[in-house]
Amino acid sequence: MSHPQAVLERTASCARVLDAGGSFIPLPTATHIIDIVPPLAPSKAEFTDFDMCRKPWPFPDKFFDFSYCSNTLEDIRDPIGACEELMRVSRAGFIATPSRLRETFHQKRGYLWRRMFGRPLRVGFGHHRWFCEWDGATMSFLAKTFTFAYSSDHFITREEAGRDLTDDEANLTFFWTDTFKVQERVLVGVGEIEADFMRFKADALGKLRGR
């Protein structure tokens, strides 16, 4: 994973930059890191050992000029609370997660052959808790239960798409200033989640095939 050049340029002159959940590959311009594990790569940033799902974070309001949160929200148990704290402690920021399309995509070739020979499904990332979506104003989280893998009606195979995903299709990224809206989509009615999976698949295949 590489850090977007636009983020590096924007944060180069910032006095205080937070990397939230950045211990795996710390942002080079970060002055602070908050995570539950120490940085795994060398970093000059001040490390705060803290569970991002606890509130409040140990920083004052608007303490940071910029906050960076990449490939973290899809993993944690309370991404909404983490987003609220990002907005509280920072004036602006950047968020990146795998797109819902990537989490719904069976990237390995030969899906049917893999099923016939008992090979495991390779739909998205098995350790992620959430489907993440951004509509330009609101960050939405939908719980990623194993229901989506019960039926091939719920996910997209490489054969159906006819190609691999581009980087832009596979990743959700956005800059924010001051605040953004955040919500959990709760689908608990009978057949509601299955219908949502099938709707998403139909819409996504139409876009992937250029319809």
C-alpha cells in the first residue's frame, strides 16, 4: 500500500498530522499515530497506544491540522465512533477503505472450478467487518456478514465482470473538511439484506460492463 501523493503534499507543511490506525505503514508526514499496536515500520511520529473504538480519544478538539485514516475503518468494531472522533480532533482529513465493489468481488479466476474442487471462496477480504460506501456526502457502513457468500447471486465473479477491477474501482477514498455525515445501514427485515446484495450486484455489473 502506498500513500497518495496528494496527501503527502497537503500534509507536508502541517504542524500536527494524525495517522489513525497507521502502525502497519505509517504516513511519513504524520506527527502522531494512534493505534493498539506500536508502529511496525520506523516512524518519528509520537505513538499513542489507544483503542480507536473508545471515546473520547486522548486529544483536544481540533488539535490536528489533518488526520489520515487508511484501510482501518473496515476492520474495527465501531467505525462510526472512530469517524466522529476524527472529526472532533481534526480540522480536515483523508479516508481510504476498500470499496464495497472490491469486498463483493471474487478476484480469482475459475470460480466454478474452484467450487467443484472444494477450493475456498476469495470474495473480498475475509477479516473485514464492514462494507463501506461513500456517496459524496455520507460515509455508510453495512455489516459484512457471511450471508453475502451464501449465493453467487450476492457477489461478482471475475468471469461475470469480464476483467479485473481498476484501482479506482477497488478503493474508496475522499478528502473531508470540518465534518462529513456517517451512518450504519441496518437491514434486518426478512430478505432485506439479500435483496440489497442482488441490487448492488446488478448495478455494479451494469457499470463494469459499460451499460
